[in-house]
Amino acid sequence: MARESSRFFRFPGVILWALCFCFILPDSAKSQAPFYQGKTVTLIQGRNPGGTGDGRVRAVIPYLKKYIPGSPNVVVEYMSGGGGRKAANFIYGSARPDGLTMANVGVGLIANAVLGESGVQYDLNKLNYLGTPNSASHYVFVTKRDLGLSSIEKLRAHSGLRVGAQSVGHDIYLFGRVFAWMLDLKNPRFVTGYSGPEVDMALMRGEVDARAQIADSVLQRSPEWIEKGLMDFHAIVEIPKGDKHPTFSKLPEIETFVRSDRERRLLAMQRAFRLGGSPYILPPGTPKDRVEILRDAMRKIFKDPEFHKDFKKLSVDDPTPLTGEQLEKFVK
């Protein structure tokens, strides 16, 4: 017994090594697991479900799971209101800055802040930008064929055109205002409060007379507008300028209706807002390492050929991405 005890105390290093293995190594191994493993990321959408923006986000979600280390679950919450202001305000002031809550907001995120719209409670320079899959786009202005407004002259002669849109500050609303201003419409009335697909239905039912719409969304959701001649198409906004749309290339570009340098500057500003795309954002104060993890995931998504196919399938347009760094520079 004495011999065995002395042999035991002859090797204190063995004991220390065993203690390290039992107590230290498990913690060390655990610390190597990706932060997002076993966690759930909540993605706030600043819109209603079913529209073009929702389709773009749905194209991204499977690839977030693929490229975020640890493959977290991703759940979506819709928070429409104020052209993205409600969602942006929530991310800025209420969401926990832990990297587990992000948002996707449309063009209104930048435009509403820069224009000083009421209800903006966020600082663009303090948000964390992860990137956007889309920056280039085309917008068309349409009226229901039954109205008989088949020319610009007839359109201008018509008074009180009811223009449907989502909410004040939404990009469809903003471009509706741009079209109305540049085309010199007489006493247009803007009817808001719809989701994207609901504006289409309101137009078909005669609740509204006109709308601005993303050109590719017409091809995706409402091809019968062209095939059956249900709508008159009057003008297009090219973003960036000079980027011709294959289906609507014969429509007059909105800048051909500009009457002053002031209007030209206004239009240039609106194009610039839209080039910011639909940003993915994180709250201020999110740890830098988690911001970088998510930015890196976005970079990988944007390079994935399969993502490009899925994005086009859901939005009819090719992705035109900006990375988080590019987007941050653009905003500033």
C-alpha cells in the first residue's frame, strides 16, 4: 500500500493533466462551437407578405442557413408601416444588439431619413449594414385600359386619377409621386394602405386607376396585363439611367419629361435612393465579430450561382448586390 501511494505521488504531472482533461478541455471544446449553432435568427421584414420584396427575402433565407456558421434557424416576422420606418425604428431602438435579430427594409430606409420624414427615429450612420442583393431596378407607370388613357395627352387631361400604393414612404408610393409630378398629372389622388398584391387587385377591381410598379413584378405577377392588353403603360424609370428593360424598352424614360434643372436633381436623388436597394441591417452596438460573420455570409450568398438562379426565379430579375461595406459607404 505504501509502495502504491508513493508511486501515485511520484507523478503529479499525470494528475494535473487528468484534471485539465476533465475540467478544462470540455469548456475549451465548447468555446470552439460557432456562436450561431443551435440558435434562431429573427428576420424582420419591413413590409407585408406576398410582394416582390418578400420574394427577394425568401430567396436569401435558405442561403443564410447555408453560409452562417452553425446553420441557425431563420424565422421571419412582418412589420409593415411607414414605408419601412416601423421596422427600422424597431431595429434601431428596441431589438437586442446580439446578432440574432436583423431586418430587411426597402428603399424607404434611406429616403425617409435623408428627406427628414416624420416618424424616423433611427440614425442611418449608426446602423450595421450587411448588404443588399438588389440595387438596379425599373419602375413603370400603368393605368387601367378601361379608362381610355392610351396616350400622355389623354393621361394629362384626366383629372383626379387615383394612384394606389402601399404606405407613404414606400418606394412604390415615392415613384408614384415622381411619375405624377414628371408627367404633370392633374389633381392626382394617392390611395395608400395596401400590400403589393392588394394594389394589383384594387387596380383590377377599379378601386384605383393607376399605380407605379417594378417592371419585373409585372412580368412575374401580372403577365396578363400585357398579354391581354388590360393596362396602358406610359413611362419607365431606369435605375441606373440608361439600363434598358427588354420588355419595356420602347417606353419613354421619365427624364424625357423633365422641365427644369430642379426636377433633374430631384430625379437624380430618387435614383440614388433606389440604388441603395433593400438593405439587411443589424442594431447599433451589435458585436463586431457577429456583424462580420453575417457580412461574410452575405458575401458568400451573393457569389453563389444557385442563389442567382433562385433569386431570378422569385423576382424575375438578376441580383445586383452590394456588400455590407459597399452599402455602408453608399449610405454615408
